[in-house]
Amino acid sequence: MIETILISAGLLLLIGVLTSKISDRFGIPALLLFLILGMLAGSEGPGGIQFDDPGIAQAAGVLALSLILFSGGVSTDWKSARPVAKVSWPLATIGVFLTAVLLGLFASALLGLPWRDGLLLGSIVSSTDAAAVFAILRSKGVNLKGNLKPLLELESGSNDPMAMLLTIGMLRLLTQPDLPLTSLLSLFLQQMGLGAIMGYLMGRLMVFLVNKLNLGYEGLYPVLTLALAILLYGATAIIGGSGFLALYVAGIVLGNSECVHKKSLTRFHDGVGWLMQVAMFTTLGLFVFPSRLIPIAGSGLLISLWLMFVARPVAVLGMLAPSKMPWREKILIAWVGLRGAAPIILATFPFLYGIPEADLIFHLVFFIVATSVLLQGTSIPLVAKWLGLAAPLRRQRVYPIEFTPSNGLKGELTELQVFPNSPAVGRAIFQLGLPDDFLVILLARGDDFLIPYGGLPLQAGDVLLVLSGPDSLQQVQGKWQLALLPAS
């Protein structure tokens, strides 16, 4: 029996990894392929796996989403995200609330549901998934100009806690009708406040322990941070805070602090994030009954179109109205509202609360997510180009060397590109008069790597991999007009 389970799990994970190639080739979001894989393996598919336990589905989903959010926080560049925080966080809170209300009232009128059930559906599908957006853009070789990428990443990473808060609040109102609506406000302040505080404190503790604990094996450091991340979610949830927000904040603190083994930690948690995505979406796909999607297809499509063309745009454009952001960027942000992991996970909660319409809500949410990914997802590169906001995607260069920072070394490994108008073009490296603490490690020219030496002349397009302190880096970059490339 255990052998059959292991073989099935291994095959599903393997097929899930291989389907990512389809995503890269055709621009179909990987999460949709994982869901389809789960449906094919389920009771109504050729796989025939019987799975209808909402408790297991919810537990797997919550654990997976927690670690995905932590991984997203670790990979978030706070230097890029900080300037857009004052725009993204209102979108992630008030914008999510407005989306939930607009969608919930429409769904209630369309389906003939009580307003509380409609608002529950709106709350469940109110958050977005930026990872799906950038996976689609990357598959098409497209990037976004300006601060759009960090803004969307920060909004998506911080709006899942708000969606969960609204969902839990509506479930309480459904099961306890006498509760006043004002109780949602106190719940919001408690969840967000405790989540942010706990996340920051645990993030600082993670950095301290990684730097101070002299563990015998490098492989134990990722295990340490993983254990602390799981502990953080449980501890924050027990005291009434948002575990999702706590993990995202802790990830940002860890990923943007100076600590040893930082690159290996980032890679490990990125891998864990992908593992959780494959496992979560496949498990939730098993929980879906395709035969129950057909009767709700018409109403599900109308709700999805309302979300894409009315609810999300009205909420976003309303929140961005005071901003001086160009109208083209506002339109793109309004359109880039793909639904992803959180809505399908939150759709399992009504089962555990005994909501009569739980099955209808779950399959509606599944249909809305699928249509959002298919209709919006595939059009995002075209919309970005139409609005003039698409930029070429920089190919991430893989260097044949590895650099691991340590406590005794304050230097940082960065990439500098020599542009055609740089005064460094045609000069040998020794003629640049580089500071003593500025070391050129490697030179990339096209697809080749050159070992740098003093007499090597620089050409336009060369990329220098340098190890230096921040002051020397700024001095050389300014003097020779070299472009600092974004971190890989």
C-alpha cells in the first residue's frame, strides 16, 4: 500500500515538473496545468484516485501557501519594492476589500444567494497571484517597464492575508449571524498588526541565528529557516495574528539582510515553493469533480468576466486615482489581476464551517480561477505591448563560479555592463584606476567568459562581474558610466 502511494506521489510530482516545460513553451500558467493534472488523476479522471476530504485539502493548501509566501518574501527585493509600498499596500488591503464587495454583490444578484454568501464568494477570489503573471511574461520573453514589477509583486504577496481575513470574517458572520459587521474591523487590526510584528521579529531572529550559529553542515541552515517558518505560522495563528502575513514579512527581512549562505537559502526556499505549488494544485485538482463544473459554467463565466472587466478595474482605478502614475500603468495594473493559489485554498474553508453552499462556492471559485488564467493570462503580454509598457527580458547569466558571503567579508558580488557611450570602451582594465577594494572577478563577452587581466581592453556590451564594497562600486559606476544590472 505504501509503495503504491509513493509511486503515485512520485509520478504526479515528476509529471508536474515536466509540465512546466509546456508552460515555458506556450505561455500557459503552470498552476493551471497542475490543476488539470490533479483533475485527470482524480476520481472522475483516468487516474481514478478517490479524494474528497476537505480537511486534508485545506491543511495541505494552508501549509503550501504559507511556504510559498515565505519563499516569495525571501526573493522580494525590498530596495525596489520600498518606493512602491505606499501604492501597493492600499491596493492589497482596501483594493481587495472593494473587489470582494463588488464581486460579492454581483454574484449574489446573479445566483440568487443571500448577500452574506455572495460576499463570501467575493472574499475568497479577491486576491491575486503575481507569480503566474511573471511566469507568463517570462515564457514570452517580456518584462515590464519602470516600477510595475515590484509593485505587482508586493501587492500580490501582501494581499493574500487580506483575502483570508475577509473569508474568515464572512464565515463567522454566516455561522454567527448576530455578530456586528464592526467585528471585522477589530479582526483586521488584530490579524494584520500581530502578523506584521511577529513576522518582523522572527525575521530578525532568523538572520541572527543563521549568522551566529556555527552549524557543522551548510545543509542544516535551510532546515533551520524552514523549521522557524513553520513555527512562525503556528505561533502567530494561535495568538490571533495572520500567519500568512507574518511569513511574508519574515521572508522579506531574511532575504534583504546580510547573512551567510544567503544564496543557498534563497535557492532552497525557491525549490520548496515550487514543490508546494505542484503538491498543492495537484491535491486541489483531485478535490474537483469536473462533472460539477458543467452546470455552473454559464454563471461562472459571467462572474469571471465581471471580476476582470468591472470589479478589479473599478477597485484598482479608484485606489490609484490620487496617484500621479501614468494612465497606461494604471490600466495594466487593473488588468493584471490573475487569480491563483489563495482563492482555491480558501474555497475549502466553507466545507469545514458547514456552509450549505460550500460545494457550489468551491466549484465556482475553481471555474473563476481557470477562466481568469486562460483569458487574462494569455493576453497580458499583448496588453503590455499595446500599452507600450513591455520591455525586453534580460537573460539571466549563469556564471561558472559561486560566491558565498561570510561575516568577515563586507563585499558584494554585482554585475556592471559597459554601454557603447561609456568612456571605458577601448580602455584596458588597468587604465580604469580601480580602487583597491574593487576586484573584477570575471568578464562576460557574448556567450564567452574571459579571465580578466590588466591589459584586457573593454568592449561595448561587456559585463563585468565584480566584488567590491558599496562605496567603491558607486565611485567606479559613476566615473565610467557603467550600468548596474539587476540581481539575478
